[in-house]
Amino acid sequence: MDFSHLRGIEAAFPEAEYAGRLARARAAIAAAGWGALLVTSPETICWLTGRQTAGYFAFQMLILPVDGAPILLVRQLELAGARANTWLDRIETWQDGQDPLSALIALLHDLGLKNPAIERDGWFISPNTMAAIDARFAGLGDGSGILAPLRAVKSPAELDAIREAARQAEAGLVAGIATCRSGVDENAVAAAMMVAAIGAGSEAMAMEPLVSSGPRSGLAHMTWRRRILAEGDAVFLEMAASQARYHAALMRSVWIGTPPAQAQAMMDCATEALAAALEKCRPGLPCSAPHLAAQSVIDNAGMTAAFRKRTGYSMGIAFAPDWGEGAILSLFEGVERIIEPGMVFHLPATLRDYGVFTVGASETVIITPDGPCEVLSRLPREICLR
């Protein structure tokens, strides 16, 4: 069966939305001097076609000629889902027990592509697999970095999905904060966040929530490990929710009892730095501007050593292991791409006393054509006292 009757029934957006993306992609491939591009990134394959599945761990490839229809190669088990999630007319398969590269090479020879290139900069294709492809199909150029930048500016439909994800993430944070109290363990907090976000409509998330308390909260990217919250603990909460694989993230700080003066001073600095960065999230400014504004506040407060990171990164389609698009666009010094309407960023303003506590807050924002950015959360940014 080819499951053609399932075509597009699970697609996240109308066919016209994907047709516009494919047209932009073809123009970019042609402008780079290639006749076709082999797309390896799950995020970009999803952006171009709507293809989303937990089975993306199995070999897949999207072949996109400048002239001609796209062809998707997937595992046989994934065919029905690929039909349902996409508007594609041609989907080829490889069977368990078959070498997927043999299927790919046969397909490439059959297509007779002129001047093809392949994305070489993604994590999905290992160096060994890439070397095997090159050994069996000579002449593939380096098509890295052509398509991913096209994802930075979102369409109205994409922005609506991100707004929904932000609403779901906020529901998760509200539940997590409400669960924090002395005697409760980190697992209960994480469970409350997940239940509330999924109950609010979130689909599969690209990364688990970050939940850590006490001294563990002073370590970056820690998550729940059954530790019981106690009086005097800092609690760090961060999560992203997902709508059609489009993510929005949110982070807040909690304190069980009264925070010490140092923690409160660092929190005040973090919220001031975040506000300064948000003020610079405007079209026409370079991506370095929000970071430099936040960094100036932190430096002037004498807290440089507690920061030492970028101020933000772009958000959109994400698959594990990360909920952000940080490889596409960062808010950091030296990043001079101009901020444009329709870009989406997550700005986590955190200050750490390493191994002791972390405080801060974050926002996911949409860049608007005029004036201030659209902030997608209504949660207060100060420390939540429990």
C-alpha cells in the first residue's frame, strides 16, 4: 500500500503554507549554485514538508530539486505517518533489514540530479554515514547553511503555533510554582509542570523540563532527581511546550521561605537585564543589541562572573535534544544579523552562584513590525516566594 488516501490528513498547516516554504527553499538552493539539495535536518524536513514523528531516529532524507517535486525517503514503517503528516506526492521507503544507504544511492542514480549538494552540518547524519554516502555517490557538494536561516522569520501560521505553545508553557510554570513547598520533592514539581502543560494542549516536547532545587539549582541544565525541597531552598523551573513541533519556553525562580540579600540582589539585576534586552528586541537592530544591553546592566552591577553566556536564541521547530533554534540565531556579541519582524527569541536572564543557587526569569517574544516586541507570558518575573 502507498497510503495515498492519507495524504495531508494530519498536516499541521494547509498545503499552500508548505508550497511557499518549498518555493523559498528552491530559490535559496539555486542562488547557492546547486541544482538540488539533500536535506538531512529533521527540523528543516519538518519545516518544508510537515514531517514529524517520534521515529525520526531512523534514517530519512528529503531530496529537493530546484526543478521538480520533492522526494522523501523514510523507513517503511513510517510511510503511513509520512503520508498523513505531509502533502508530498512522492515518498520512497527502505525496509528493515535493508541498507538505507543502498536505497538512497539507487534513488539518486534514478533521479539523475544535476549538481546536487547535501547538508553536512546537521547532527542527524553521522560522519561515518556521510563518508559512506560520499564513497558511494561521488560529486555531492556542501549545501550546509542554505535552508536553516530561512526558518528564522516565521509566517503568521507559525507565530500562532508558537503563541499556543507559550500559553501551554505558562500553564506548566504556574502549576510547577504552585507545587513548590517544603517537603515536596522535585519529581512532584516536574510532574505538575508536565501534566498542566500537556493538559493545556502541549504536544511532544523536544527537551524535558528543568527542575532543580537547593545547591543543585546552582548548576546549569540540571533536572529533577527526587530531592525534597526544604526551607531556604532556591528552586529553578524552566520548560518549553510544543504545538506542531513549534516551541516556546519560559523560566521562573522560586524560593522556599525568604531569599538572602545576595540572591535578591542578583534577581533584581537579572530582571533589569531582561527588561533592557527586551527593549532592544526591535526590527532594524543587530542581534547583538539585546545581549549588549543585558550585559551592560550585569557588568555595571559587578555580576559579570555570574552570567557569562548569550542572552537569547531563536525559537521555532525543534526536535530532541534541544527546544531552541540556537544554531540558527543567537542574541550575542558579534552576531550582526538584523532583527526582523516575525523572528522569535527566548531570552533566559539567569545569574548563578555556582553550586549554591540560580535566580532569573525568561521570556519568549515575537518581533513586531513596530515598537516593542510581543511578550508571550503574563507571569510576574520576580522571585516566587513559597
